[in-house]
Amino acid sequence: MPTERITFSGHDGSQLAARLDLPDGPVLATALFAHCFTCSKDIPAARRISARLAAMGIAVLRFDFTGLGHSGGEFANTTFTSNVEDLIAASHYLAGRNMAPALLIGHSLGGAAVLRARAGIPSVKAVVTLGAPADPGHVSHHFEAALPEIAAEGSAEVTLGGRPFRIGRAFVDDISESALAPAIAELKAALLILHAPRDETVSIDNASTIFLAAKHPKSFVTLDDADHLITRAADADYAADVIAAWVSRYVNLRPPAPPPGAPEGVVRVTEADPSGFMQDIQSGPRHHAVADEPTSYGGTDRGMSPYGFVSSGLGACTSMTIRMYARRKKWPLTGVSVDVCHDKVHAQDAGLASEGKVDQFRRKIRLEGPLDQAQRDKLMEIADKCPVHRTLEGSARITTELLPST
């Protein structure tokens, strides 16, 4: 996906580092992603979810909060409220580019932040939380031993995730006073809660509290045995798929009509499992599939094989072409089914005057309805005129170029 590296001014004027992940085609909507406590915009879950949404036509802005990652400012001077203000500042930046966010996504404390920030971002129609606490004060257990020092000295250095951070008294006071229930009750946006029942950092009780406080429309989906940071690729991909399917109900993702004669667009295939062969396939903003290989070939058999997709394309196009012709002729065709088998045969067996093997696709077509023999014969003739049939029988040209890594 195309990605812009940008900066914008945060709540105190500090420059915040951000990535704007863009679709290859038109931007159908924009999302704003808030990362977890002391994390960064580049955690794997954020990258994978952003990539999946960008493939749907949704641009995603993910940024480092003040004092984190590549952003300026002092983390010791930030609070939960300042994180919320950073989110609102990010929405103003997007609005200035005519990309006001329609979707907010927040992970862990970022989930609590988007629930609070929604009131200050009127363009938002949907909110998603991943492993979010119902009370921002929940994060204090990460540095509970340092609370007396923070109270006495005004701040203390603590180790979180193997890195040192200075936590100030203002942060502790702010999270202890930031009740989320009123903000959740007045969300005025569709809400999707994603949470793992075995989350050891933020317990599943938090998801229940958020769900009960929210008004409809609201949805809850379990992340099963995912960890709190959603580090496994399969868990992040699942979360991304759920968000992508859910959001289309609440955010208008209708693309502009293409000009006559325009190509269908980009089909993006992304490796989903580097240890096997599973591939994530996205065609336009609404259509998603998974390709894989059988276990006998080293795959995990979680999707059709590449040749299975080729055969599917031929079968689908054949059936559509027959239906289109019968509909135009007003013939009594009540149903069509096409079985496609693919194998490699010697060229001479296929009736070709060449050496070696060639691909052979065998179609078996069933036509339902009170058709006479002449109509059946004509429809079988029409089957050979389907565009995919012609493409496979003709000579296709494939060009390849290497894109820079992101």
C-alpha cells in the first residue's frame, strides 16, 4: 500500500510522527488508529489492520503519541487527556486534507482514548476497541510499585516492556479521575468491541463493562486465545477481517463509478503465513479471499489453491455468459452449474501440434429448465465465448516490476 510519512502538531504544539496508509485507488473513507500504552504506531497489529483496511479503500492514519516513538515532546508531561487531545489534533489534520475520519480504532489504552475522543470528532460514525480497559486507571497496575514515589516526588522512572519511562503525577491523577462510562453512553456511533477472554493484561470484564455501558448499535467479537498485543499474525489478520466486514455496515464505502472501459482494478495478494503458503487476497473494497496449498504440498489447506482460483474464474465466467445470453433471449433457463477440472496433458493428446505438456481445463456444464435441443446447443456454443475462456485460450502478456519495500 502507498504510505506517506507525515508530521502534524499535537496538543502542545509538539510535532507528532505519523504514517498515512493509502489505498491504491480512491479513498472511500478514513480511519484513525490509536496505539496501546507506551507502544508505537508501528506495532505489528497496527500495521496489519491498516494494510487490510487500505486494501478496502480506507485510508488509515496511525501516529505516535506525544513523547513516544518518533514524535516530539516529553512523555513525562503527557496524560490520558492529552492523548485524547492528540487524537482530536490528528482528526483536524485529516479534515484539513478533506479526509475527516469516519472510523476510530483504539488498542488497549488507545481504545479508551478513542471512546473519549469520539465526542470531539463529529465526523466519526464507527468506533472499534481492541483489548481496551473500561477505566483508564487500569494501566496504573503496570507501575503500581512506583505510585508512592510518584506521589512524593512528582514523577518516577519505571520500566515498561523493557524500556524506561518517566511517569508524572499529572498522568496518575488524570487516569484516576477519567471515568469513561458517560462518554461510552453518549458515544453516538456504532461500536465494535474486540477482546480476548484470556487477555492477562486487560481482563475480559472490561469488555463486558464497555458493552453494557454502550447503546446500540454495538457488537462484541472474541479474539479467542490472542495475547494482549495481538502479536500473532493470524490473530491480527482475523481482527482486521472482522473490522473490515463490520465497518461496511456503518461507513459508506461505495466507490465512484468507473469510466466506461476501465479495467477492474488491482487485486492485491499479500503473504499471510510466512511459515506456510497462505495468501490474503483483496479485490477492491468489498471482496476478500484466502489462497493456500493442500497440506500434502506444504500448505495449511485454509483456502483454494492458485489453480483452484483459475478454474473458479473459468467456471464463474462460463455460467455468467450463459445466463446473460439466455436472459437476453428470454429462454426458460432456470439454472446453470459448471464443473471444471484442471490437469496437465501432453500437447498431442490435447490436439496441439507441439511438444511437451499443456494445461487442459475440462468443463462439464449442466443446463436446467425446459430448453429445446437447439437452445441447449446454442448455449453450449456461447459458453466458448466467455471472456475468461478466450483469455486462457489466447496469449496473455504478463509484466512484472519490483516495488520498493516499506
